[in-house]
Amino acid sequence: MVLIELINVKKRVGSEEILKGIDLKVHKGEFLAIIGASGSGKSSLLYIMGLLDFPTEGEVFFKGQQVSSMDSQMVSRIRNESIGFVFQFHYLLPEFTLLENVMIPMLKKGIQRPQAEERARELLKSLGLGGKEKRKIYQVSGGEMQRTAIARALANNPEVILADEPTGNLDSKNTAIVMQILQEINRSGTTVVMVTHELELAKKANRILQMKDGLLVL
């Protein structure tokens, strides 16, 4: 099953063409790595795949539905319920605890607070953060922040995780932990698309595509 499909996707910012005609199919259950140098367009591509941004030209399909034909409410619902995002910078809210950060997507979805808290606790525990649920962001390490961000991405049982340089700020030990978590998520049936500039990390995926100057070259 094709989960996400891009047909001749182009993206311009001002006079600069960031993406120059991308054709791509992401299949349900695969682990896809998109590799390329900084400025190659891979993050722009990921944001369009995740419906955080939209192409200047071309079409995006999610589970066979044309995104341009959807209203903003439907796009928001897909983004919140079917797609989980993990970024290089975790974007956790410092005023909230780890537990509260993981609960936020579920509360937005309308899940009752007791159920959201129970699932958030389970996710944090499964990622080695049991006992740290009440800590604030500044009270944990960088690796623990990123694991919390992964727990948040998993909160609504998404069909796909989109990870943009998820180990970019981590040391080698925490990089290995995060990559192992992403592989386990994929083995459980969740599709994973990861953007990275590191070939060794990309090799842990099932499929590797390379971007160069706004085009897929491999």
C-alpha cells in the first residue's frame, strides 16, 4: 500500500527553486532514509510529505487522497492523528513536564485526560524514561529530551513517523539509542521516513534515496 505519494512536486521560495520535480512513493511499513548535503532540499521535502508545507507545483497524496482537494480541517486532522514528527531540535515546551509534553497531541485529539496520561506514562516507560515523568525539560539530558520527543510523536499511534535529522544534536551513545528506537518502531509496523546527512545512519533503513540540488538522484 502506498501511504504517501508525491508527483512532480516543486517548491519555490522567492526566486529560488528548492525542489525541482520530485516523484516519490512511500509504502506502508517501510523505513526510508533520505540522505543529502545541507541545502539539498531534503527537509523541505519532508515538510511537504508531512503536510507542514505545500508544494508550489505538483500533487501530494496521503493514502490515495489528494491533499490539495482537502479542506484545512481535514489536513490538520491527518497531521495530528496520522503523522508523528521528530525534529533535530525537540521543540518540547519547557514550562511543562515530560508527561505533559507527551499528553498534548492526545488532548488536542480529544482523548480524555486520564487515558492520555496513562498512554503517556507507558510511552515514556518504554523509552527508558520511567520515573522521570514529572521532570521539566531542563532537568533531563539531550538524549532524554529526544526520547521524549519520540514519545510525543508516537502519542496518537501515527501511521508514519517523519524524522528530520533526529540525531543531529546527540552524541554517539544517544544516537545509537535513538536509531534503535526508530528501528523498533518500524518493526512494530509504523512507517518511518528519516532525513539525514550521515550515510552510516541511513544504512539502518530498508531503502535509501539521495537528494542533490532539489532532485532525487538515487
